[in-house]
Amino acid sequence: MTEKKQGRRGRPANEALGQTIVDAASELFVELGFQATTMDKVAQRAKISKLSIYRHFENKEALFSAAIAAHCHQFAPQALMEDVDGSAEEQLMAVGSSLLRTLLSPDVRSVEAMIMADKTNQKSLSKLHYEAGPAYVIAQIEALLRQLHANAVLNVPDPLRSARLFAALIKGSDLLTIALFDEARAENDKEIESYCRSAVAMFIAAHGGNGHAGR
């Protein structure tokens, strides 16, 4: 069930209201944790009725998933969905650096810390987080690798497995640990570029069997 769209400037009222709800919920999940965040508190923070929230989201779990997805969808579209021109290295650098910056963002790190601190709901929250976050990102990377393989740019016979490996290279960056005590260094553009360039070079070396990786 959805609210009727109203003729206002900008994006449709339905979409704008949904984003307002997600923004309010994201703040509260980080501030209070999943257990203490209620639909009443989200409604109060968003300055809307609780009924309006239920018209967009079935329950708190669905709202949590939407909050995770919102962060990941900020990463994926520009890097992956616009058919970036350039070599495989340039395209993978765009993907890797964008993903690493997303993982380093305070919002994303705060949500992950909140999940780890919630011993009661940790298993269910981790599942929701994976499905709305990492699984979505891996699917986007898989689509890019499938295209590079089809165009004989890289040799990627198993795009899903390779996408998981590429995501692991980025997720495994020590900058994510460094960010816990030195945010300035972790978020430094040169540090991010240097790590991603090394990760991409390693990935291409393992997938350049057809001889076209550099083109």
C-alpha cells in the first residue's frame, strides 16, 4: 500500500517521504541501536505519523534493510551502471575506490559497529546487512566482470566467484582498521588510490589470460 503521489517540485512525494523515513531510522539505529529504535521514535524523528511509516515499510527489519541498501546504492550506480569507458584497470579502479570510500564512511562503519554490539539480534541483523549490502555490491561487480569477459577484455569464466574475490580485496584493506585510530590517514585520497591500484593490479594479473587486460 502506498501513499498517493503529490504534484510537488523535485522527486515524487512518495519517494521523498520514503527517503525521509530511511534517513531518520539510520540516525536512530546508530544512536540507540536496533533494539531501542522503535517505529514511534522514527516517526517522531521524521516528524510524520507512524501510519505513514507502515505504508512504506512492513516492519522495523524492512526499514533496517532499506537503510543499509541506501548506503550501498550510493556506491554502485555511478561506478557500475553508466557503462564507464576506459581500460579494465580504469573501470576496476573506479569501482574499488568508490567501494572503499563507502566502507570507510562513518555512517557505514557506525552501522557495522552497532550490529557487532547487539548480541541479541546480531545473527538476524548480520543476515539483513549482508543481503542489503555486500550481496548487492557483489552482484553489481559481477555484472561488470561479466561484461568485461564478454568483450574479451578480461578472462573471467566465473564472474560471481571473481566478484567475491575482488570485493574481498577491497574489504580486506588495512585502511579500514587504520580508520579506527587515524581517520585522516585512512580517508586520504593518495592512500586509497595506492591501495586500490595494487589490488586492481593483482586482480587483473589473475584474470588476464586472454591477453587483452590492458586494452
